[in-house]
Amino acid sequence: MLVNIHKQKIILLLFLTGVAVGPAQSQVYSLQQCIDTAMVNNKSLQISRNSREVGEQKHQEAVANLIPKVNVNADYRYYASLPYQFMPLSAFGGPDGQFKEVQFGVPHNINANLQLTLSVYNPLVYGAIQSTKIGTEISGLQVQKTTEQLFFEISNLYYNAQILNSQRTFIDSNLTNNNKLLKNLELLNEQLLAKGTDVSKVQLQIAQLTNHGEIIANKYDQVLNALKFTVGISEERSIDIEPLSIYHPENKEYKNASTIEIRISETQSRLLVSELRTLKNSRLPSLSIYGTYGTAGYGYDKQPNEFLKFYPIGYAGLQLTYPLFNGTITQRKINQKKLEVRNSELQQSLITEQTNMQIDNARKQRMVAQHSLETTRSQIALGQSVYGQTILQQAQGTAGLPDILLADNALREAQQNYLAAVVEYLKADLELKKLTGNILNK
């Protein structure tokens, strides 16, 4: 039994070792997997969430001002020279209007007490509670804005990576065709049926395609690095993206929803109105209850009456504070806040009008991109057909190398136009989703 257990451990160890030393394979990430990973790992989003938590804590801090406050106070005083008071001589049978200075008290004074303070009504406290509550809403909207922006950036990077990957595929296909053509021309050249310059022209085209492929591969790596950084994946980790198949637009019509910019502007306007109300209410009186309970100690350190005695002390009271006049400072602040509220309303109207204009432009852009996409897709099929027919004609001796190169260039141009149309459509569709408030909807 023990032998079997040891065998199992050895087999498991060898298996794990083989996995550890095996070749690392790139993990293919879909767009949704990139977004889901970024929701957990992206640092900008984490900062935004922490800012929202800070806003929540500020709101709780404002609410805590309604809770009673308890303070412990202690005080010790030693009078090297006791304070003087003037006593009327009439109190001791002397003439009226004459006084005598007298030192009262003992040199040692000790006070210790607990003080309770409760705000019954304070317009500034209630205004702060309302303002911080709205501020928390703004922080939550900022988190959503960061999320939408992150979705937008990841989608753009992912689409760019797919386009570059498709360009590499097209270049590889074109290189395959050109290499086949080069072999045929080299054979014909050996049989003196083709010119050496024809071979050189194809070799030059292959070199150009190879160089272009290296440039595209480098751009692809850069976009992948940017995608990994945005998603929150280590740069050393090898990933890949799903290839872009023949794209068929879905032509979804998105309902106009309140965008995050408009909602933030509306909430900021509410915050300014709340602050204006608080400024106006600051002219109202505030009322608080307070109470103190403790002890007072008195001591004398001279013979023969040396002593230290403590006596209880306690009292409660109401305190009313009414701001009568502060030099028109409050009125100036109110005037400033009214202008800020007006500017906020104008800004909100401006954002709404600008968004409507951008939505209309994005819809038109998507429509144009869709038409271009359909046209370029048919051009690729036509270019492939023409190239294939030209190759057959060249084999039959009815077409020359210039015809083949012309057909090859036409095919490559159709491929590039198609990829450009796909990019334009995807970006226009993504922009439309963002402007209509549907970017987070799957």
C-alpha cells in the first residue's frame, strides 16, 4: 500500500514538473474576458472606487456631528500671587464709595470634569449632511464614468489588435501567393521564357511585403502591451486575441439614455443648489445643550492650615447662537453661489445639445462606414477572383507579369480598404453606444 502511494506521489511530481517546464502558450482572451479582468485589476478603476469610499466616509463624518460629544477636561493652576479683588468698605461699616484691595483664594486650584454637548439645531450641520450625500452620488457616477471610459479604451485597443492581426493574415496570404509566383518565374527564367527583371520585381515585392509584415507585427505587440496594461495583466504574461472573422454589422438601434456626463452635470447642479441653501440657512440661529459634571479642588501649602479639599460641581444649560452681522460676507458668498448655479445650468444645457449633435454625427458616420464595409467586402471577393484568373492566364501565356502585379496590388488595396472600413464601423458603433448611454449594455 505504501509503495503504491509513493508511486502516485512520484507520478504527480513528474506531471507537475512537466507542466512547469513545458512551453508557455498564449492564452486567448475575448473582449468580454478583457473587460471582466479589468474590472478587478485596473488601478484607475480601483482609485475611483476608493474615492467613492472617501465620499461615503465624509458623509458619515457629517452625520456624526449630530451625535453627542463628550470631553474630559482637567486643569491645575498654582498662583504664585493670588488675584486681587476690590471690596467696598461699606460692607464692613466703612464709608460709601471707598474700596480696599483684597486677595482671595488659595494658591492650588484643581478642576476635573466631564462635558457633554449636543447640537439640537444647527443649519450648517444639516446642510453639510445634504451636500456630502450628493457628493457621494457624484463619486458613484465618477466610478461609472471611469468604468465606461475603461470599456471604451479596452474595446478600441482590442479592435485595433484584431485589425492588425487581420493585416498580418492578409500579408501572409499575399506572401504565399508571391512566393508561388516567384518559383514559377524562376523556372520560366531558367527555360528562358521569362526575364530576369520579372524575377527581380517579384523579389522586390516579397521584400516589401516582408518588411511591412514586420512593421505590423511590431505594432501588434505594442497594442497588446497597451491592452495588457489597461486590463491589468503583467507585461510578461503572453496573451492573444480572438481573430476577426468576416464582419457582418448588426445595425442595432440604441435608445437614447441619459449619458454619464449629463447625469454628473445634473448632480453637480443639485450640489450647488444645496450649498446655496446652506449659505442662506447659515443666517438662522443654532441651539445646543451642554452639561458639565466634575470636581474642583483647592489647596493651601503653608503651616499651620495646610489642606487639599475637593468639592463636586455640576451644571447644565442651553446655548443659543445667532449670527447678527458679519460684514455682508455671507451675502457675497450667496451671490457667488447663485452665479455658480447659473453656470451649472448653462453647462448642463450645453452638454445636452453637444451630445445630441454628436449622436447625430455618429449615426451618420456608422451608416457611411456600413456602406463602405459592404462595398469593400465585395471588392475583396472580386480582387481574389481577378488575381486567380490572372494567374491562370499567365500559365496559359495570355497574361504577363505586369498583369499579375496589377491584380495583386488591387487585391491588397481591397484588403486594406476593407480593414479600414471595419475599423471605421467598429469605432462609430462604439462611439454611438457611448453617446447614447448604452456602452455597458451587452
